[in-house]
Amino acid sequence: MSHFLRLIRARNLVFIVLTQVLFHFCVMRPQHADNPGSVQAVGLHELLIIVAASVLIAAGGYAINDYFDQDIDSVNRPQSAVLGKSIGRRWGIFWHMALSLAGLALSMLFSLRTGNWLTFLFNGLAVLLLWVYSTDFKKQALVGNIVISLLTSWVVLVLYVSEAGLNLTRLSGAQRGYIMSVYRIGILYGAFAFMSSVIREAVKDIEDMPGDERHGCRTMPILWGVRASKVFISVW
């Protein structure tokens, strides 16, 4: 069990849960209370579905990332690698498929309950991007960093999208005030999550240079040098 929890980065998943639960209770609910007459589409049951879907999709993404990074991790993190040692490599594909499909099933359940299909659509896009990131994007300078940072900000923004949908013009005044308040705060938190992730991914690229260079990756520090990468990190 401990090896499986390492594979899916259980500690990171805890932060996803905390982020979404705190955003719901500390941002969305107070804004709802400040706009009498507004209606919350994301109640407690819907929140649990969204959080579970986000955790499952992220866990599937970690599994597929380790599957394609086995050779690189054998150089950069030989002691912490799980696939190919404690867990058979093919199990990485299995867990990616099982966890991702379970996350998409929950996303569909949410959309069926609320009539908001954007959540299912964008979560499906997240699964696709996690696959392409692991196979291709992460080996390219900046592209992988931007993609994974967008997915990090989606952890926050999925709650806004699940609440708002597309029919903003049809909303009452109270509902529109509630939605726009959540939007403004969500954008701030989403932007912070994006920038923090850009910094983190750039630092990881520097740390992972030995394995990345050996296996043909074209990340920022390999192409531009460590000094330029540090300037990039400092700017962000």
C-alpha cells in the first residue's frame, strides 16, 4: 500500500483536497451568503464528487508520468522510484486508466446531476493533457511547464466552472453577483497557483538535468543554461 501511495503522490492529493474544500467553504459559501437570493449549484454532495474526481484524475496523471519517466527517474531519483521495482511497470498503465476513468465517471455524474457539462468536458481535457504531457510536452522547453501549471490552476477554477456554467446572461442579479464574486477571487487564486507551479516546474527542470539530458529532453536549463533558468524563476 505504501508503494501505491508513493506512486500516486498521496501527499500532493491531500493538498488538492484541502485546496478545493477550503475554496468552497471559505470563498464560495461566504460569497453566496453575501448575495441573498442566489443559489449554489455545488452543494456538499456535488463538492464531494468534484473533489473525488479531481483526486482520481491527478492520481492517474502521476501514475502515467512515472510510467514514461522510468528511465529518467532511474538517473535522477534512483532511491525513490517505484515503478519497475516495488510495482511492475505495466501497472502504471493500469492504474492510470482505472483512476482516470473513475474520475471521468464521477465528472459525468456531476454533470448529470447539475446539467453543467463543462466540468466533464474540461476534466476529460485534463486527462488528455496529462497523457500528452507525460509522453511529449514535458520534454520540451516551457511547453510542459505551462501545461502542468494550467492544470494546477484548474484545481481551483474547476469549482468556479462547476458553479457557473455558460448561462451567465440568464442569471438574476443576485446570482450574477455571486458568480462574479467567485470568479474574481477564483482568478486570483488560480493565477497564484499557476505562477507557483511555473516556478516549481522550472526548479525541477534544473534538478533533473542529468537524467533529462541523457534521455534527449529539451528542457529550459538544457537549452538556455542554468543561469538563464534562474533568471526566469526569479522573474516569476
